Amino acid sequence: MVFRTLRTDTRRRVEEIIHRLATGESVSLEERAQLQKYALHIPFVAGQLRKALRHREELEADGLIE
């Protein structure tokens, strides 16, 4: 099994995009594609992305974001 890691600056960028996605802020198509690429190869990113999307769904269901 090959474990892939991210450089610190890349990890911070990915975390920032995931945070914006979770809170309903704007995320560009290019950023979403980048997240998908990392999520396919790095399980931690995939897990954080799933968690962020669940959080966003909860906020939408509660009417806190559109």
C-alpha cells in the first residue's frame, strides 16, 4: 500500500477549501476538482471532505445557509 502525503502548504490550502465548502462559502470549480483529485488518493482528505459536506447539509437543513 502506498501512502501519499501532502506538503504543508498544500495541506493548508486543502483544509481552507474544505472549511469554505463546509460553511457554505464560495468554492470555485477548479478548487472542487483539486479536492476531488486529492480525495481519490489520500483517505484523510476524503474523510474530511465527507465530514464537511455532511456539516453543510445540516446547516442547509436548519436554514442557516442557502
